[in-house]
Amino acid sequence: MAIQAINVRNQFKGKIKEIIEGPVLSEVDVETPAGTVTSVITTRSIKELNLGVGSEVIAFVKSTEVSIAKL
């Protein structure tokens, strides 16, 4: 399957660094040139996509809100 077009502008290509698998939801850490991006997806999706540590992926970030805190 190849992605031909997508409207998400924030895309980070990287490799899966770690998967913390739960019974229903799992955390996926993706190491990108910009840093680590963490996603929470269903464990079922991890299995259906055959994801594992070292898999090359694209992390898509789309949000209607971005919060900023002053340090």
C-alpha cells in the first residue's frame, strides 16, 4: 500500500524505537530527526500493520489545538 496524498502537513519520518504493548492500547515511540514522537494506538492496529522495533514509519500529527507553556 502506498500513500498517494494526505492533507496532514506535520509529518515525521522515522523508525520505531520502542513499543509498550497493552491489552487494548499501546504506546509507540518513533525516533525522528526532530526527536521522539509518541503515539497511542490500538494493539490490534500494531498487529494488523505488522509494526515492530526498527520498522520505518511516518508519524502524522494533526491537532486542532497546540498548547504552549512559558518556562
